[in-house]
Amino acid sequence: MSETKPLLEIQEITVVYNENTPHEVTALKNFSLTVNQGELVLISGGNGSGKSTLIRAISGAVPIKSGKILFDGTDISRWPPHKRARLMALVHQDTMLGTCPNLTIQENFQLANPHKWWHLTPYHLSLKDTQIESLRRTGLPLDTRGTSKVNMLSGGQRQAIAVCLAFENKKPLLLFDEFLSALDDKTKDNIFNYTLENARQTNCTMLMVLHGANKFYSIFDKTIRL
């Protein structure tokens, strides 16, 4: 039986904010984690434990002081965020991030499309059936609002769109950072179930940060407590 090759390897990383100042904070120290292809990993812990820092370090949003981050065996520790974005999709806790607010829902999906839509050959600007179904499954009335600008929507609606776009990109690694925080209880359940179903169906690899996630532990392949 062949040994499974890790998709993501975090080796002894340390992240320090405001280094060499009176406000210096070590957010992560010598932290290691191995994630295999197709695993769903829950990152849990209290406020200030380093959960979001871990996600931001993987995505390149914050630099690491020491250690390595390997993706499929390649050291990406010094790659800039835009280069890492080819390999991973990130859903932020902040609902103002993750979408282009001045564009419509249709246009946001078009940007996520792998086709080179900027070429001279025109592409019809409309939501595909799969995209409409994806929006419908969030439980929010978004599937009929393709021409609405994202900045006219609520924070919860923007977050639901960001989740749909993360799967639209079909990246091998998905990073979800407290993505349920802007949602009401019913919509939280809809989005959470939609996310897990999609992750299982597409065999993508996911790291999900959730605060107070005790009831979700059994659902994931691996739970990391910070």
C-alpha cells in the first residue's frame, strides 16, 4: 500500500507581530501540522490562540519568522500571496473581503472563472445553472439576484457568495477563517452543511477555523486545538 503524500506541511513555523517593539507578540511558536489530500481539518481554540494567524501565514498574508510551509512538496514559505492564490482559496472572517463589492454577483463569478474572459471572444455574462444551484443551496435569496452589486447586499449574503466563489475556483486547498460569524443561526447551518458537502464531493483539502466548535469535532478528519 503506497504512503499518502501530504498536500500541506507546516514545519516549526513561528509568527511574531510587531517584532522588536514594546508591542511584540508571538502568535505562533514552532508550530507544525501535516495535512493530507482530501482531509477536512478543524482549527479550534480561544480568542488570541493563533487560529487566524495560522490561516494568514499559510495564505501569505503574514510572514513567518522561521520554519517552512510546503505545498505538495514545494517550499512556498517565501512566495507572495498572489502566487499562493493559484493553489488555495481563502474565505475571510471580514465580510468586506473575498468579493469585489462594486461588481455584480454575475461579474464576481465571471472573475472566478478559469476561462480567459478578457480575450476578444465574448462570453455571455450570466450565471450558469451550477452557479445558480450553488447560490440556492446557501438558503439565501441570491440565485435570482445575479445583476445585483455585491455592495448592496448584507454581510451574511456577501459571505455566502464568498463561500460559493471559493468552490468555483476549484483550488486544491481551501482556507475558511471564521466564515460563519456574520450569519444567523439558520443560515449558519445551511452554509456549514453546504461547505462540508461540497468539500466531500470534490475531495478538496480544507482547513476551517471555527470558534467554539465543540459540536463539530466528530465531523472532521482531524482537529487541531491551539
